[in-house]
Amino acid sequence: MLIEPQTVEVDHAGKPRRFVFVLMNNFTMLCFAAAIESLRIANRTAGKPLYSWKILCEDGTSATCSNGCTFQVDDGFVELDRDDTIMLCGGVEIQDASTKKTLNWIRREARRGVTMAGLCTAGYTMAKAGLLDGKKATIHWENQDSFVEEFEDVDLTKSIFVVDGNRITTAGGTASIDLMLKIIADDHGEELANAVADILIYSSIRTDQDTQRLSIPTRIGVRHPKLSRVIQMMEQNLEEPISPALLAQEVGMSTRQLERLFRRYLSRSPKRYYMELRLQKARNLLMQTDMTVINVALACGFASPSHFSKCYRSHYKTTPYRERGSQASRLSI
């Protein structure tokens, strides 16, 4: 026998707040589902329609997400009410999905004062439209390197979500739940938001002060404070690499001790680990931006394109130029 959840009393007699979900090509299902389900559960828990929603896409018929599922939508890019909240749902290949038609439509709606959110990678689309200039924002950590290079006027953070006036961005995935719980709490109180989280079995509600990536010890599977500190310095200094000797000095050990520490826990030298971090950033920039290979090399701490190409080929078994070409081929399919 199913038990109905306890209703949370909410003093609300006005019309429902409407969210307009825009499904971009190859959007991530999780960010969309997490957001819209939070609204549905809020209505169910309150016992009244606090929220409504409408689903749009560029062609007004259907949109396909990154896992291949297709969704029927309600409409195309129609004019909205000023008190609507647009939720742009991004995903993979966001540059390709940020079409001229989409950019023009969101610029028009922004001029009319509509609140706008970019879920997952859709912060890129908002930035491309010029809607995040001078604003704080976030985006999925895989897209942070390319975003920083392309949008210098945006104050990019590593938070799971950011609300800056009527511009909202999330890092993707379950961050949509955290954002919607904040919105529900702001609109109708913490009790309702907590009840929604409980039904979602979401026991650790995060705020905009939480960062999106796991801690370094959790990521590398090692809890060693000095090792974590060195890796943190490496990740923060990819464009101008720090020598192993200076890294060791910063944490109070000799270069030889640092070498032994990396060999013991990570099965590679500090120099090799640092190189892999820089090459990972380089690959992100090659796949996600139009930066020249020379500029990518410089942004990742390589003094010469030839050295960069040699290191890249050794690690990824292809050259930076072929990597860029294969990405272009995939986008043209």
C-alpha cells in the first residue's frame, strides 16, 4: 500500500510560477529531469500548483538528449511573459548547439527582463550571447578551461550553482536539484524545500558555497596532506608550471622525498603527473575552443609547439592537429 506524503502547508493563492525549459541539442537528461522533478514534487507536497512549466526547443517539435532519448516539446521560440524563468538545458557539443537562432532569442528575452538559468553547459550559451558579462557564473568542470579562455569578462567560479541577479548558472547533473531546492525555499520556505529533498532521498543539500569537484584526496584515493597540497598547486599553475624543487620546498620536503611520495602513491614522478594535468587541459581546449594549437600550447605551459606536439602524441597517440581535425569531423556528422 502506497503512503501519500505529508502535505506541507504553504500560503500561496496566486498563479503558479512558470519555468520554461529550453532543450538544446544533445542536452543532458539528468540536469533537466532533476530540475523539473523537483518542481513536480513541490506541487505534490504542497497539495497545490505552486509551479508550472513549458518545454521548448529550437524547431518546436522534438529535442534529442545526449543519451539518444527524444522528447516532444510544447512549442518553439515564442515570446514569453516577463515573470517566466527560462531554464536553458545544455549538454555535450554546446558550441554547436548554441545556434544563431538560439542566441538571438535569448538576447531578446533577456532584454525584456526575463530571469534566465543555464543548466550544465548552457552557461556557455548565455556567455556567448553576452548575458554573463560582469556576472559571476559557473559551468561543468570539464568546460572550465575553455570557458576561461573565451569569456574574460565573466567571473567564473567553481561553485555547483551561482545566482547573480536574474542570471543563474549550474555545473550540471544533480546541481539542478540544489538550485531548485534553493528556489523553492526562497519562494515558499525551508520546510517545503526540505520535504522535497526528503522525497528525492537527497540527504546532503548543497549551497552556492559548495564546489563541484570531489576533494583532491577523494579523487586520487590518497589522504596525504602534503601530496594533496602539491597537486593543488599543480592544478592552479598549469600555464606557468612550478619546478618540482619549488613544489617540494613549499610543503617542507626535499625533491627526492617528493619523488618518493609520488612514486609510492601515484606510481609516477611529479614531473609526469604535472605533464598529464597540462595535457588534459590542452585536450579540453582543443576539443572545446577555436584556439590555435600554438595558443593552446602556451596556455598549458609549453614553450614551443614542437615540444607540445611531441608530448601530446606520446600521451594520446595522436597529434594536436589530428585531434582538432577529428573533433571537426564529429561535429559535421
